[in-house]
Amino acid sequence: MEAKNTPDMNPLHQQAENIVQNLTQNPNQEQLSPEAVEHLQKGLAYFKEKQINEAEAEFVQAIDLHPKLSPLYNVFALLKISQSMIDGLKDAVYLAMTTNPEFMDDFLKEGVQLMEQGQYEQAE
């Protein structure tokens, strides 16, 4: 099954999903334990729902099971990048609203809507 770029899937989540798909379906890749696959699937579901702390915990458990498997660290890095982008956007919105409360125009509202949809690059 190929990952599709749907409106509710941000590009970082899609990249993480592609890595996990390659890990679980590529016969040339180190075989993952069923427990690690379960953690990765849960982590992806949390990531998609923007539950970053829960996703992080699942990915860390998968890494603990296969610490030498570098693609797992790539998935974790994508999650951390996503978290950093969310934090940066939150700070920017807060700064805009506190320095100029009238700035909450259509442009900012559109940015907030894009952020809620996981379209962080467009929201920026």
C-alpha cells in the first residue's frame, strides 16, 4: 500500500510513513520484530493526529528494540522537525497577536487554519 498525500497528511508525516513502509516491506532491510512494527504503526497514527509526545514514546520504543537500524532515527527526526515547526508557528502567532491585536485579519486566520490541517510550510 502506497502512502498518498491527502490534505490531512503533512509532508513530514508522509516521509515518515514512507520510511516505515520501506522498513516493513523491503526484503533487503533488516527484519523488524512484530513489537517494533506495532510501535511504529502506533507512532505514525499519533504523528498524524499531532500527538507528538505519544508518537515520540512509540518511536523511541521501536528504536530501543532495533538501535542499530538507522532509518528508525530518520522517522524520529521527522517527528522532532514537525514539533519544532509547530512550536515556531505558535510563537509567531502569539507574538503577532500580542504586539498588534488588530493583526488577527484574514491572513492570520488562514495561517491558523492551515496549521490545524497540518500544512505547516504553507502556514508559515
